[in-house]
Amino acid sequence: MRPTTLRLSLLSLALLLAACSNYRPLPADASAEVAAPAAPPAPLAMPAPLAMPAPVAGKPMPAKQAEQAARSILPMSPPGTPQHVAEDRERYQKIERHGILSVADQPVSTFSIDVDTGSYSNLRRLLNQGRLPPRDAVRVEELVNYFPYDYPRPQGNAPFAVTTELAPTPWNPDTLLLRIGIQAADPAKDSLPPANLVLLIDVSGSMTAPEKLPLLKNALKLFVQQLRAQDRLSIVTYASGEAIALPPTSGREKATILAAINSLQAGGATAGAAGIQMAYQMAEQAFQPKGINRILLATDGDFNVGISNFDALKNLVEEKRKSGVALSALGFGSGNYNEQLMEQIADVGNGAYSYIDSLQEGQKVLVDEFTSTLATVASDVKIQLEFNPATVKEYRQIGFENRALKREDFNNDKVDAGEIGAGHRVTALYEITLAGKPGSLEPLRYRINKPQLTGQDQELGFLRLRYKSAQGEASKEQSFPVLRTAIQPSMSEDFRFAAAVAAFGQRLSDGGKYLRDYDFAQIRNLAAGARGEDRFGYRGEFVRMLGLAESLAGQANTPGSKPQE
């Protein structure tokens, strides 16, 4: 065969391959943009003619021109170049971390309780994918509160009990760590009032991936086994439109409920707001005046049809909660995950946010913590801690940045705050510097009426908690002093583990700005020595995650690597 003929044959082959390359099946997420049934496939189209002189009949195309034509049709990529890289469109709320404050200038810290844990399991997912989390994905309080701690149970009819503990800070010998622990009452499941539950399930095309709708369906099958005969469950789905997949059905009809779950299929766009409105309609239809009324929203949060504006969706849920129906959020998936929406929509819906990255996590949230997920023992829970400037020089709250309240909000019952579910534990941490110890802030030269900082008084601060009962009665308040005599020479086992988790969160969220030289290895040693009984293996898993994060952080700090955002 002549060389020119060979080149023309190669060019013809290149044209055919290029035409075939135009036909590719749609990626899984593409179905999210298709609301109508797919049309029959169009005939295979040839590529547009090349912008070059047409060959003269009977004369072969010059070899150089043929080579250029082939290259223009089949561009060559460097070896190892990925051909299809999914765009990472995950969204996280911007967080401004707490800094060190002077007690003389700002003695009062006020915030709302938060029992969310989604940040921890989402962080675990990212680490297992070989990625350090974006800094705004790390909410330290959600990492700390993921783990169970052995707090004293409330006595009598009290909805919760409060304890405090003080000990030297592991990463700074000049400061103390203050732990505030709240343990909610945990009634037996059979003693809970009837539950009216609505599963609001995203079945749009973006939920096709195995870690989304298929994982959700398996987790819900575990959840259904926990339902009691007096409970009612409805299922509302949404994609290009909303639909009722299951009307209110008794918990004893498990076969009917499981059949509805098995029938769920993904496809279509994501009209989340319309689904939310229908879910509230279903909840109001089967409303239990003296029972539990809750929507469980399960989605990747990628709303792209109808009301998709973040603030508008929050306002919708905030308005609907007045009906007495709470909304909790269960997050799934990656790539297009809208964590900001999931966390915030649960907050305004008087519910909790969890992220389900595995069937084990589904077991934890929907089975092991069944009563906590559904039943509320106290609502609008606020904490206010006033430090004594005579004994405490500086303080820094660790976490709860997006739950901060104004000082005057504490006594204002119209200001929404967090809820505590049955059996929930909440931990809040402060790093404090006593009077007479080296601080981080320069004293103000012109401060008027400067107090005498003797450091000898017995009270370090005064703690107040304000809350409403689950029945929505008028708010109540508990208060007690934090005494110097509570300072212990060393931390309890639970306290050491909580401190290790908090240090880990700070290392990932702000680079360990306040941790000095306390590195991953020291954090891992602290956590490993405080694993305790570890009935569910959560603490052991955390120690392993620390090693993974340390390795990834080492890679991120190598020359030429991309810094963490």
C-alpha cells in the first residue's frame, strides 16, 4: 500500500472513531436535568466538515495536511490524564472561628445548644476518600458530640442534668479546659408517645449513586423494624415533581412499608421545596396533638428546581415549624453535596442534622439512637456563661460558632435555639486563662475602673441554662456557679477523649492556631489512652482516623502540593 493511501485510510479511521465518540451514554447525574421521557436515539451524526481545502479528485491529500486533520479530530492527551473528572460542587457554610476574648471586656458568652453530628461522619467520608476536609466542613462541637460520654442521669422529672469539669489543658500548661456536660433524660422507646413520621425522600437523578438512594433504602429498612404499632409513617418523594409513595401507615404494617421503600427509583430534576411543602401537608393530615410529629428529609441537598435559593428554603421551613412539626435532615452522597443547606435547614426546622456515609452510620442514627432522633425532651435550649474578671483573665470557646447568640437573646423566648432529644449528650468546651497566668492579649492602657485581679475568689464563673419543656410551656432556667474548687490536677478518661477530639477538630479547621506544637501524634496518643470500654468501637475508629489525617496532612505539606482550602 502506498504511503499516501495509508495516510488516507488512517484519516478515514480517525473520522469514524471521532463520529463514534460523539455517542456516549448520559452520566448518572445527567438524569437530574431530564424531566420528560427520553426520546429515541437520533441517527449517528458525522462531525462537522473540517475547515480546510477539499482534496482534488484523483489526487491524494498531502501527508502533512492529513496528519493535521487527524490530530484536530483526535486530540492527544498526555499519558495518565483523567478523561472524565467530576466537578466537586460540595457547599459548606463559611465559619469564623472563635478567638481569645478578654473577660474584662467581654465577660459573657451566650450560645444555643446543638446536637448535630453530621460534620464528623462527613469528615470521615472525606478522609476515607483520601482527602483532607475543607476547613469550613469541620464544626468542632459536632465532632466532640458524636461520641457517648458517661454523664450523670437527670433526677426526677428533670429533662436533663448538667455537670462541669476543669483540668489543665493538654496543649497549654498555662490554661485550663472547662467542660460543660449535659445529659438528657432517656425514656424507654415503648414509653414514648405515638409518632407521626414523614419520610421526605429525594429520588432525583442526582441520587442514583450507590452511596445515595441505594444506601438510604437499606438504612430505612433497619429503621422500619423499630416502628411500633401506634406509630404512623408516610413517604413523600420528590424529583421533577412530588408524589405520595405511602399514605399514613401503621408501624405494624411493615411489609407494606418495606414494599414502598423497595419501589423507590431515582430519576428527574430536584424540586425540593415542593416536596417539603407536601411533606408538611402529610404531617398535618396525620398530626398527633400529644405525640411526636417529625419529617425526616433524606437528600444530597442539591435542589435545582423551584425554590432553590438558600434563604428562601430556610424561611419556608422556619415558617412551617410553627405547625408543631419538626424537621430533621439526613445527608447522603458526595460531589454535589450541599452540606450548608442540610445543616441549616435542620437547625431552623427544630431538628438535628446527621450525615449517613455507611450502613453502620444508618444503624447508629436510625436504630441505636432511635429515641434521640425522634423525641425531644427540651427545646430552645440556651447556655450563658458569665466569667468572673477577678479570677479569669481570658477565655476562648471551642466550637459552636454558628450557634452564637447575643447576650440579650438569652432571656428572649422569641429567639429560636436548639433542641435536645431523648438520651442526647451535649458537650461544650472553653479554654480559660486564670488571673495571674500569662495571657495572649495585651491589657488595655486606658481601661477605666479596672478590677483588681487577685485571682483568689472562689467563683470562676456563673452558668445559666434556659429551656422550654417538650410540651412548649413557658421557659425555665437553671443556674449554678463554676467554682475554683472544681479544678482537678488531671482529666477524667471521658474528658481526655473529648479534649483529643477537640484538638483534632482545631488542627483541621484552623491549622491548630491555638494548639502550639501539639501535633497529630500527641493528639493520637491522648485519644488512644482514653478509649475506655468503647462498646461500639467509635473511639477506636477515631484513633485510626487520626493516623489517616496525619498521613494526608503530611502529603499536603510537601513542596508543590495544593494547600487545604
